[in-house]
Amino acid sequence: MVNNKNNLFTEKEVKKFKSHEKGYYPPEKEYAIKSKVTKYKKKIYSAPTVINLEMTEACNVKCRHCYNPWREEHAGKFNLDEKKIDYLIDEFVKNKVFHVILSGGEPLAKFKELCYALEKLVANNISTSLNSNLMLATPEKMKKLKDIGLDHVLTSWFSYFPTETDYITTYKGSFQKIVDGIKTTVAAGIRVSANTIVTQLNHETIYKSGKFLNSLGVSQFFAHRVIPPAYDRKDVKKQHSAKQEIAKQSLDELLRLKNEFGMSVGTLINYPLCMIGDLQKYQDFVGRGCPTQQGHRFNINSNGETHGCVMEDKNYGNVYEVGLKEAYEKTSSWRNESYLFEGCKGCHYIDVCQSGCRMDAYAASGKMDGRDPLMPGKEHIVKPFKFQNFSFVNDLINKGAKISVPKRVRFRKEDGFWLLNIRWGNTIEISNEEADFFVKMQNNNSLFTISDFIKIGSVDRLAGLICKEALVSSDIKINVRKTGVNIDPLKLPDLNNPDFKISHPEAKI
């Protein structure tokens, strides 16, 4: 039955869903791929690799699509202080967390505490980024953050039109404040990315927004759908759209921006790969799998409550009471494939896609293992994704190119394998043998060649790691726009396997 306990749907929508409930989703045989041929076996991590840490619940705007409205009754009441920050960072260090996203609320509203947290994280070699609407940014504040070590801010962008921006943020004059904040941050030497929540109000302005942001110095532009389970506001449903055509349109506009201006583009929330279909054309968006299901992402509120997904309202325990490890272990349902949609379990790309967005599935079906509403069922993966090693890289490796492991790369030992963190939240799995070799090379500041590595792995493996910038070589110059950068090559299907079929018989290849 359709879940409407939070008034997520109008009565008309409920009736429509109920009338289609039995036959709304195509039978599994219509869209499921018969057998999985990927060699990847899912591994369980001991702790998250990325923490989204909410510094405060206080915010200077009240965005209509915000995923934190359940906290409105006490918004601003809970904030991190130095004592709590010390405890949390000790937990992060103990569990070898690679990256922390400082968010809110609006973290710039608690600038003193923000600076303290950033200093502690940098001192402990934990990479850090900031999520902020930048409306409170000043030259003095951003210079100080830059001096401490902040090098990236993700800001929200709402619409190309000021009136639409003001409506979405419910704050008059917000458009210009955001623009001024971006300019100030870029001028301070901090890289700025922007993200737009695609709605029926703004979906036709994606290209105009990206072009304008590029002129402001924004280097990366994301756009993704609204996720509805976090709110029950009556007017949000008018904006919300889960239509495939709008989603595909936004991806096309992002690619247009990439091709015309060289912008890096992507989505922060994964789309079902069967909706994308042409994984060659849309390869920039293929690697955006669910980080919570992968085991990477974990969320901590400013009051210590924990969530698997930042858009989830279920609390898995207060981190100040149970610690990070125990709270993370309680989210195991996210990682043990319990939430995968049944019809997706035969798909070759399940380890990359993970059935699309689980929170959107929950909103549509009332079940965490429900169907992502953007999953088409009748459209299929017609062109597969293949990690680009670029043949010239393989050739240069075979000719004896000298390779090194950069100092920025970090490692974490797990049970039977290791994690290699390339930068920020980009982490992949490596074998014990690879880890022993790479750690030794890094510690000794040594160069190596294929002849040194061949007993451990292949030329293709080295090429893949070089293309992901996990390894570097002065002999190999790669000047390509990043595609599928978040994908672990080990999780991709074996395209050379004769049993691999990318779609059911009805798909047009």
C-alpha cells in the first residue's frame, strides 16, 4: 500500500497509485537482467570513510525542499561546542575516517566552532569540505578558513531567476547574497562547487544557471532531484517532480555545460542506471551510487543523533552515548543488501547503482526496498560503461613508465582487504598484497615499474589506478575530463564475459 502517513501525496495521487498498485511496476522479467557476472563480492567496512557532520541546526533560510524540517521545532537549539568536537574527532581518528563534510544548518552561523573543528581535522590529516549557502561569507571569514586549510565549498544554487530563488529559500534578497558569497569564496582561493535541486520551478534554467555560475568561477555543477520523505509541507509537492524526462533533461543540460565550458558535472544523488540507459553518453553520472549502501557515508546531527543517509529521520543511537563504531554497525541494513529492490538483484550494475535512491523509493512505496520511482522498467542499459584506461597508458606502463604513490593517498586496513583513499570521499578497495606494496612505496618515496608490480597485479590494474589518480607518473600525462571518477573498477561487470548481456531481448542496441 502507498504510505501517506506524512501527507506526502495528495488524495488524488493516492487514488491514482492505488489504482495502479498491482500492475504499476512491470513484471520482473520485463526489466531484470538474468544473471550477474561481475566478480565483485561485497565487503563490509568497519567504519564509515566519510562523515557528514552537522555543526548546528541553526540556518539563515528555510528552503522549501530542505531535508531537515523535522528539526524545525527546535532549530538552532543544538550546536557543536569545542568539547563535543574534541570527542567526535577523537572518534574519527580512532576509526580512521578519511573525510568530514562540515554542514548544518548553516555552519558559517557558528564560525568560531567551525574554525576550531577545521583546525582539529586538518591537524589529524582528515580532509575536510564545507557545505554552506555562503550567504554569511565575508572576505575575512573565507580568508581565515583558507588559511586553516579549507580548499572546497559546496554551495546551494536554487534558480537562475532571483524571484524563484527568494521563493524557494523563503528569504528576500537571497539570490544576490548567494552570488556575493560565491564571489567572495572564489576570491579567497577556495574551490567552489554548486548544487541545484531540480524541481518543476527551475528545471528549465539548468543551463543558464551553470553558464552564470561558470562566469563566477564555480568549477563544478551538480543537479539532482528532490527527495520527498523528509518533509510534509503542502506546497512542496507542487515543485517536486520524479519524472524521467525532467531528470534526463537536467543531465543533458549538464553535459552541454561540460562540453561548452569544461565544467565538471555530476549528481549528488544517484539515478537508476536503467533510467540513464546510455552509460557511455552519461558516464559522468554513472559513478554516483548510494554512498550509504556502499558503506562510505554516515551522518551525525548537531545533537549527536546518527543517520545512515543525511535525508533519513531514523536515529541509530546518539554518538556521545554509544560511540561511532556501534552507531555505524546499527545501520547494517543499509549495507547488507536488505534495501535493494528485488527486481534489481540480477542486474550486472547492481554494485554501482544499488537500486537507485532508497529514500525516494521509501517515499514512493513506503518501503526501503521499494522501487525507485525513476526506474523505468522498460528502458534498459543499451550502452555499457567501461572504465577508461586509455590504451596509451597501458603502452607506457609496458614500456617501463616510473610510477609513484602520492603522499595525499591514505590507507585503512579492513578484515581481509584495505581501503585506498584517493582524495576527499573517493575511496576504493585494494587487496592486502596491493596495500603492502603501495604503502611500502609511499613510505620509502620510491618509484616502481610494471616489472616490480607484475607479481601482484596486471597492467590494466595499474592503468586503472593511474586514471583514477590513485597513482601518478611523470612519464604519463593524462588530460581527460573525469568520467565515472567515483567508480571502483573492481565493481564493474566483466564486459568481455560471453555471458554478459546488457539488456533483455526487447532492448534496442
